[in-house]
Amino acid sequence: MSIEFHGLRVDLGGRPVLTGVDLRIRPGRVTALIGPNGSGKSTLLRTVFGARRPTRGRVTIDGADVVRIPPRQLARTVAVMLQDAPSEFDLTVRETVMVGRAPHQAAFAPDRAVDRLAVDRALRTVGLQEHAERLLRQLSGGQRQRAMLARALAQDGRILVLDEPTNHLDITHQLEIMRLVGGLGITVVAALHDLALAADFCDDVAVLHEGRLRAFGPPSEILCAPLVREVFGVDPRPSTEDASGHRFLRFRPVAEPAPTRAPAHE
């Protein structure tokens, strides 16, 4: 399913957070939203699943305006994983993941076999099947993050929205999560801080800066030195690191010029 932003503006607290965003996210691709803190990434994601309403412009999914899609239908279409995993409730991991099935269930109806199968599949996918009966609050931060991804997967949406999905994860699980979402075959939009992950695992990259879309396209074209240096203050350094010749991007701070030394007086 495609997502389109048409002249999008979102104001929060009387000031614009996003302004004039025109963007089309193509079906079945993994798109990274990158930008410095405060650039509007999370706000843009929230317009996709109806948590933020545009002040001006609109967001469409396969041509349908998000604000006109009934909430239950939208929740069946767009699965969501936010940054912070709630841990204040005494729910088990399985019960937490089962919450993702709510859009598919009648109110107060018992869990069906299809719901239990979806939850089991999601737990296996993220490697938490052995922790299914533990309380969510007993898990590590990284495990809670994976439980939240499992809840989103159990939702069975054709669009997956991820806000910092690798937050709290060690490098091994960061790579596992990114490989996982890249293999789902659905439209994925993820806000990421790690430019290297965006370069290695995403089909497209959208750069937000000061609430505006600065660039959009494949990582090899977008994560180029002038733009990255201007927006992030770092330089990309390509390197070949595996037998297939795949070119990875690594990033280093922009080198400051060496101070000029005054000539010695004779």
C-alpha cells in the first residue's frame, strides 16, 4: 500500500512542526525517516495512523484520506510500534502481544484460534516465545522493544510504522530487527537515528530538517556528503566489508581544520 503526504503542515502548541511536506512512499518498500532531533519525524509518523491531524494538507493511503478512514479500519491497515514500551501494567508478554489483535476482534469477545496463532507467530518472529508468560515489566529494555514489535506484527497491517525500532537494542538485535522488517514484504516506514542502519537496510530515505522535507530517494543518492554534512554535521565514508562486495556507509564527525600557526619570528 502506498502512503502520500500532500502539502502537509502540522502545528503543535501554535507553531509549525511540519511545513509543506510532499512525499510518496511506494508500496512494499522500507523507507527511513531521518533527521536531527526535533525535525518532525515522529509527528510525520503519527499522521499516518491518525494520532496527529494535519493543520493543512492531507495524508492518503492508497488514495483514501486518513482522517476519513474509520479508526477500526485504519488500525487493521496500519500497525504501529512507538518508541517507549509501556511497563506499568501487569500484563504478560503474550497478553501484551494479544493487544495487537484488538482491531480484528469484537468487543469483549474471547480470543479466537486465529488470534492465538497470530500471537504465537509474532512471538517466534522476534524470538520471545520462551518469555511469553513473563510479565512485560520484568523484561529488559531490549526485550520489551521486541515485544512491542511482536504486538505490531500481530496486528497484521499492510503498513508498518516504526518509531525508533532499534532503541535500547544491542547491535546484534538491531541488525536482526532491521533484517526482519526488511523481509516482511509490506510497506514499512521507520524513524531512525542510525544513518548506517538506514543506508544498509532501507530502500528509500527521507531527510527531514527543521520540519521540511530536504531530500528523498535511495540511500546511495541521498546520503551523500554535502547534504549529510549540512544536516547532521558528519561525513559519510563508504567501505566494502563483505565477500559480496556490498558497500556500507559509515559516518564520522566533520574534521575541523587544523589551526593556522603563526610564523616564528627570527
